[in-house]
Amino acid sequence: MKYRLGVDAGGTFTDFVLADSEGNVHLFKATSTPEDGTRAIADGFGQIAEKLRIPMSDILANTELCVNGTTVGLNALIQHKGVKTGLLCTEGHEDSLEIRLGHKEEGYRYDDAYPPAKILVERHLRVPVRERTLSDGTVRTPMDEQQIRDACTLFKREGVQAVAISFLWSVANDRHERRAAEIVRELMPDAYVSVGVEVLPQLREYTRTSTAVVNAYLGPVLNAYVTRIDNFYKECGTRIPVRYFQSNGGMASRSVMVSRAVNAINSGPASAPMAGRHVAHPLGFENFITVDMGGTSFDITLTHQGKTNVTKDQDFLRYRIGTPMIQVETLGAGGGSIGWIDGMGVMNVGPQSAGASPGPACYMRGGTQPTVTDANVALGYLNPVSLLGGRLPIDAKASRSAIEKQLAEPLKISVEKAALGIFNIVNNNMVNGIRRVSIERGYDPRDFALIGAGGATALHITALASEIGIRTVLVPKLASGLCALGQVLSDVKYNYMAATPLRLDAGADLAKLEQRFTELQREGEAALKEEGIAASRISFKRSIDMRYIGQVHECSVDIGETVVSAVTIEEIKQAFHKLHKQLFTYDQPENLIEIVNIEMTVLGKTGALETAPLPKGGDVAAAIHTRRPMFFGRSTEPVDTPVYDGTKLGAESVVHGPAVIDEPTTTIVVQPGWSARLDATACYVITSQD
């Protein structure tokens, strides 16, 4: 028996998906232990060995793919718990991190009370270096190496653990940056060094500097984490290298993950689209929106015609990141999001969260604030005694008490109405997020299926679909561990980039552009072969960042494996015009186009995962294991609602709403007017009957 193992460490739970060569896929959940991730992994390993009755060492010894996803980098950035970092930059550019191109976050542009972002490098540790390279790559001012040495002396005295290096126009000539890195590594051999031209070899000095700094700030944190995880897996019996999931939607080796720590920032939800394709494709859907509601957040990704949006040069947690990331819209809307009353006497939900500790009031861990989970308990949707198949006991009375004291009594309304208020408000927040990734980017959400991921999503998903006009919802039985499933389905994925400014006029040197693509392809292919990936499993995708002359920002145009030539360049131009019109409602075919950057994505393909079909279902009524009064819509009148045991439903079983389906790790609320059919692929296809 051979296995694939995906481990996704979230803020509240750590999910484990184990797939074997006979088509069986198992899901396990353990409470996350942020202070030491190996404790949660050990818990999960214990559950796996107990259920399969096989020693975990034997399972790991026969594991062909082992992937670990982590929020360590994300948490370090949120909590500002990275390492002390120094910056070497071109003289006169020490303050670009604070100036931020004059940018202020949307919604706060005219708010003079909005505080500035915390700068990751203190002012006295941003050291100017006398050097200057021009945009054509010529050196105007040679680098003063003594300044680099003096900076290292300062850094050592100040206890700096990581150094970022970013010089002006290093993308045109990287000699100064690379020589500075040599000196730093010589004088500070224990320091982590982040070189701008290695981390992000693309135009835009501020973006490159910010990305290099974030990479340096997180690098030692990720290094310590992956070292601990690697050692733990080896002690448990793993014979293959552990791979780590990146925010670009692919896997990476340990060495790449450490050197490109910035790629770990939002890696958790980045695997959801791959799992979404696995769920949607057999059912005939190429357009889908994946939504993942966990304990603290709600993540949204959009896939159109089988392709998921990827973004570069974006602000994440107020820091500019230039490396490619799966486009994820994240909201502070999770099961632990707290309901509260503002100064105007209006109920709000989130973004503050009770998290895993103390958690919702019903968890009996000391939480007293009413949360979304407490509302779902009070509305009758969740089992009032326990969750996670009985592994997590809860107290329904504590949920009602928290809602009553904090919301219902101050607002002079019933507990049920307050609970419906929490439910509807958080749904509205989530619907707005779905609109941002769809309508605001030129897509009609009604053309998409909505896929539920995460433990809490299925409680809300049919209500969300009704609100936004989506008529088909897909909820796999493994919904609460969908990101872990996505990890074992994903490919090794590396992005190789280059700044290639070029006007597409009659004199454009297209041969030079193609040569640069070929060089990047060779570099990527060599890296994957060095990791032991056969040439037959390696594929390539090209993209070009393009814009009209006079524009500030560019669009990334996917060109597949198209070779750039005088013949194909017209097709590439037309693809740019089409994309520009889709994004901004207009194009300018008469205007001259310029290329800014190019990118070569190199993939080490993972074989398809074949899963065993579900057996045919029997009498659906026999799967009803209880009935509970529940509340739907805006009505405070209870509805006697059947609760089905999902483990007793088989292929082609149909459940009509209103109903609840209890799976071991998730609960599906089928709102009135909806019907759920369990497909043989182990996915509930829920459709609107209105």
C-alpha cells in the first residue's frame, strides 16, 4: 500500500488527509498547537494509526508524497514576531519602506487618524550604500564596499539576525547586490541574507525592497520551523523529503521554502483551488468559487475555465508583496468571530475572534463572548452535545447565555432573533467578499458553482448562494479538510521571473525576449531535475506583464507554452487587449503596448489521485437520527427539522430542505428551497429548487 499525506496547520485545527493507492481517502483533525506544531501532528498521527490499525512508522515508510502547509509565516507577520532585520539600500532610498509610494489602504485614504503600518526594519538599521546603476545596466557610481563592512559591524552590534539587500536597478545589473551579499555572508555567516534580485527580479524598487525585507524578516522563523518539522517526520519514519506548500498554489522543497520564506505567507488557502478542481471537474464544472470558513477567517478564491487567478504586487497585511500568490480574499469571518454592539447600538460581527482559545462560549474553555458558532448552536443547526463526531463536547446553554447577556438583553430582543442577527450579518459580510472576487473583477457569480471548504462553511453556504444568485453548491464529504486534500493533489511549482522592458513597436527585439524565456526554462528544469523529478513530469507555463504606453500598472497575460516570434506576437497582443477589456471594461487597440516583466512557471507534475466511488444509497429516511427545532431566514418561528447521519447516506441519496446533514467533521445546512444529492464522487450537489 502506498500513501499520500497532506497536513494543513490552521489557526484552530490541523487537518490531515491520507490517501492510499486503493482509492481510500481519510480525514483527521487535531487541535492546532501554534507554540509547537509537532504536538498537533503527533496527535493526528496517533488518530491515523488508531483508525487504520497500522503503526504510523509503517505508513510513513510507504508514503510517496508528504506535504505540510503552515501558518507560521503568516502568524509571525500578523503578530510582528519575525527577527530583527537590517536593510542595505541605495543611498537616498532608506525611507522607501515608510513612504510606500504615497499609498494608503482603500477605505483609509482620507483618514488622517489611521496609523501607519509598522515598519519591519528600524530606521537606524536601514543603511544607505553609495552606489548607482542606471536603467540600462551601466554602473554610474561603483559600490563603496567599506560601507557594507561598516554596516555589518553595526548589524552585529545591534543583534540583527537577517539582512535584506535591495539596490536601485539591480534587475538591469545585479553585480552590486550580489557582491554586497558576498560580503555580508563573509562577515555575518550566521545571518539570513535576502537579496532583492533573487527574491523578486522584477521592476519596481519599492515592491522589490518590501518583498526582500519581508522575506528576511520571516526567513529565520521558517527555517527554525521546517527544521523542527523535518526532524520530527524523520523520527517518525518518513523516508522521503517533506515538501511545503506555497502561496503560489504549489509545493516546494525545504531549501526553496527557507530561501523564499515570503512564499509561505498565505499558503494555507492557496491549495483550495486544486481541491476544488478535483471536486468540480467530474461534475462538469470549470467555473467555481471556493469558500473556506474556518475558526477565524473566511477565504475566497475564484477559478474561471479551470484557471485560478494569481496576483502579484499586492498589499498583504499592509506590506507590499511582489511574488506570485493565488488571489485569496480573506475576511475576519469565522466560526469564532464575535458578535458585538457598537456605540450606535448596532449589532456587528467580527473581525475580532475568540479563536481556538478561549474559543466560542459553547467550547467550555472560558469563552464568554457570543460567536458565530454559538449562533449556529442556538439556531439548532449544530449538535447541542458534541462536534467532530463526538470528539469535541459542547454546552448549548453556554451559547444561549452568551448571546442573551451580550446581545439580546441590551438590544431588547429574543435570543433567537439575536442569533439570526449574527448569522445574517456574517453572511452579508461573506457575500460582499464573494462579490469582490467576482463582480468587481468582471465575472458574474451566477455563472459559477460555489464549493464549500472548511469546517464551518457548510452551515452557511446555501444561504450565501441564495443571496448572491448561485444555484449550485458543491460540498464534499472532506470539506473541512479540503485544503489538506488540495496539497496532495498539487504540483511542485516554482516561478522564475525577469525584468524585460520592451516596447512592442517595429524595432522590438523579439528574439532576445524568447532567449530570456529559454534561459528561465533551463534554470527551472535543472532545479526540478536536481530534486529528482523526471523530465517527463516537468511542464512549463509562460506569462508576460504588459501595459499600454503611459500606464502605471500592467496585466499579466498567460501565453501557455507559446514561443515568442513575429508571428505569435500579434496573438499575444490580442490576448492582452481582451484581458484589459475584461478587467477594466475597455481596451485601446490603437495604442502601443510595452512589456515590463516575464515569468516562467515550472511544474513538477503529481499524478492524478484516483478515489473509490461511493456505494449506492438505501432508504434515505433511515438516515434520520434526530429532529430539532431550527430557525431559517428572518423568522423566529421554529421549524421541526430532520437531521441526517451523513455516514448512512450513499450515492444518489437525495435530501430535501429544510434539513441538516451531520458528517463527522462538518455540518451541512440545507436551507428551505434547496435539495442535496450525494454524488458517487463523495460530494453533495446542492441545488436551488426555486
